[in-house]
Amino acid sequence: SDSATPVTPAAFPPAFLWGSATSAYQIEGAVQEDGRTPSIWDTFSHTPGKTAGGDTGDIANDHYHRYRDDVAMMAELGLGAYRFSVSWPRVQPTGRGPAVQRGLDFYRKLVDELLEHGIKPAVTLYHWDLPQELEDAGGWPERDTAYRFAEYAQIVGEALGDRVEHWITLNEPWCSAFLGYASGVHAPGRTDPAASLRAAHHLNLAHGLGTKALRSVMPARNSVALSLNTSVVRPLSPEDPADLAAARKIDDLSGGIFHGPILHGAYPKTLMEATSSLTDWSFVQDGDLELIHQPLDALGLNYYTPTLVSAADPEAKGPRADGHGESEHSPWPATEDVAFHQSPGEQTAMGWSVDPTGLYDLIMRCTREAPGLPLYITENGAAFDDKPGADGAVHDPERVAYLHGHLSAVRRAITDGADVRGYYLWSLMDNFEWAYGYEKRFGAVYVDYTTQQRTPKSSALWYGRAARSGVLPEPDGI
Ligand code: PNW
């Protein structure tokens, strides 16, 4: 159709899931209740200098005690799905052995509450809160952690598999491996590039073993997926072969390192060559790739902003603005010859550029790469400097515009043949934004951390209208 002519906005498919997402450590609080032990994020956030203002998830949104109200709020807004994560150390405090019943009970009650309100739950098993005891035993660079994850997956699958249809093994293993073990801006805060590559493989292995474990205990109708934050990499000069090579390198390290084994059964040759100064990849054992490359029911895509790169002089030292937090250590192993640039356009409070075309490009790339595989946008959203007005209301027109733009990109991808089944807004409510603490607000719902009062922002009302009608309201219609 002629893009200059205003048309009636096309409806999304009737079965499209309109959800929101959160994760355990970012909202639950209650870190010492019912047998829970510290995860690597408790240790990290309590280490001076690791998070903005020394913020921790000790209390967070107190969701552990307020989950009933939070579910009622989702229902009132009109949301049809909810993606949350299970805290591993609530279920298995030492990372191994029998489950703690009270820990599992919390998630059982949460799921029941969601189902009673007609909200479809989607469970993420691992959203970065490794039991500290497993990190003490070596963490993700250690192969055994993958087997421990499979055991944990089986426990949760057994407990919730009868009532939860949508399962996600890992959230953004790129962040776990490279922010956790290479740049160190995330827990456990290690800065060892060779270890980060081992971590990535063991996360892939955990996905494979975990998927197998889930399938062994769950009804076959359930869907098992994982959520990746594959970068949408753009070369600064698309005509320059050196810039294209730089983009290729970053694409391998963010996408290929996971897409390769999971979707195609092999690590990209170019990735293995580019990292050969750090490792010979001998940690990939016989049979690993078969385990990792097993049928997937869907793929979850998390998207916020694209990544703009060019070739760089490896001798030119200095800070590299790659938007991944402040560290003198890069999260990109063996890329001294790559420079990162600020993408053009409007920026969010994270300094991330607003670029809905990137989401369209990501969906179409995955559609081409894995034909027939259903896709979900398991995270998309933005932080802005939201403040309540004198009347207590929180107006966030920037977020409404962001959501309108990105959901329009999803709609366009569906028109162009992509099988996108749902969208989970990050995030339901403001929460603990990792190294940035409570300073960055990603919520559609505003949280006053003194009173724990929740106030839906304009964007929550706008998104709720979209969810109820299956059509995107005009961005200024609120
Ligand atoms: C994702 N990076 O985190 C997570 O899945 C969420 O828990 C988080 O709150 C959200 O996105 C917003 O940040 C990321 O540096 C953190 O590339 C950092 C990066 C990417 C994603």
C-alpha cells in the first residue's frame, strides 16, 4: 500500500499475545524468606561500587508479598499474558538437590492467580540469578553448571508443567556470558574473556539439557523456547569492507554464538577463528552440539536498540562507547579492531537510540534464518525520566511513541510473512534495573519505592487499549 496514505490500522492476529514481562530479582524482594539463599546478584549488588547508589534487590517491588495486587492490576489494564522468571535459589538454595516446597509454592500461587484472571503465564527459568554456591563452584565457565540447570529445570517443569504452556529456558545468555564474565558490569563481575566464551557454550548446553529435561516431565503440548538479545548490527559505512567485517564479528559474537549451535547445530567458523587467540574451543565435547541443536517450539527475541560499528585501529586505546555499561573491559572478546558508535536519532534514558526498524530487521532476519519457527518478542521497551505530575498521574508520551513505533514494526513484519505470536512489553512496572539500580524506569506502571504504590503511566493505558482491541490506538489518543 502507499505509505503516504493514512489507512485504517490493521488488526493483529486474534490469537496474538499481548503481555508484559518482569524477572524475579528485579521485582520480588523477600531475599531471605522461605529458605531462599543468595544468588550472584545478591552478592554483586551488595558489593560496594557495583550498582548505582548501591541499590540492591533486597526489597525491590516487594512483589513476593504483593503479587495478588500486581496480577489484579494486569487484569484491569487488559493484558493477556505475563512473562516472569523463577528464582533458582528459592527453589534450590544450594543449586542442587531436592526442591524447597515453599519456594515452589510461591510460583504455583502466582500461576493460579494469573490463570484465574485469564492471563497466560510464560515462565523464564533463568533470568541471571545463579545460586551463589554454583558460582563458588566455578559458575557458567564450569561445565557442571549446565547439568545443575537441567536438574533445576526438571523440578520446575514437574511443579508447573500442568498449568504453564509457555516455557523459556534462558533469558539473554549473551548478557550472562559477556556482561557477567567479560566486562564484569553484571554479576558475578568477572573480567576474563576466555572464561566468557566457555560460559557461552555452557549456557547453550544448559539450554539443550534443560529443554530435554522439561520435555521429559511436561505435557507435549507445552512450548519450549529461549530468549536471545541478538544485536541488530549496522556497519557505519555499508560500502566499506572493513566496516562490514567488523559488523560480521559482532554479529557472530552476539547472534551466531547462540543461533549457530541452537538453530543450525554448529558454531560459525568465523567466530571460532576470530577468537582463536583466546581459546581452541576444546570445551565443546562430543555430542554437545546434537544436544543443543534439538527442536525448539519458538524463539524469543529481546530488542531495544541497534548496534552501530566500524573498523578500528587496534592500537588506539581508550573508552569504547558501546552502550553496555561502564567498564574498561569489553564484553566483546577479541574485538580490539572494532569501534562502537552512538546510533543516530532520539535517545532513551539509557542513551539507547529509538529505532523501530531494527526490530523489523531482527524479526525478518530470524524468519529467514529459521523458516517456520514461531517468534515472540519477549522483551521490548524503554526507560525515560518519568515523574508523577501534580495530580499524581504519570504522562510518558515518549514511551507511548516508542511502543507505537515498535508494535507497528511487528505488525509490518507479520504482514511481510513473519510468524510473530506475541509481544511482552519490558516491563510491567519500574524495577531494579541491574547495575543502574532503581534510577532507570522501564515500567508501563510507575512505582513509588517509598510507599510501593503502583500508578499506571499513560503508556500502560495505551497498551491496555491495544491489548483489548488488537489494534494500535493512535499514539496521541490517550
Ligand atoms: C535486558 N546490554 O537487559 C534484560 O533481560 C532485562 O532484565 C533488563 O531489565 C532489560 O533488558 C533492560 O535493560 C539487558 O547492555 C541489559 O546490552 C543490558 C544489555 C542488554 C539487555
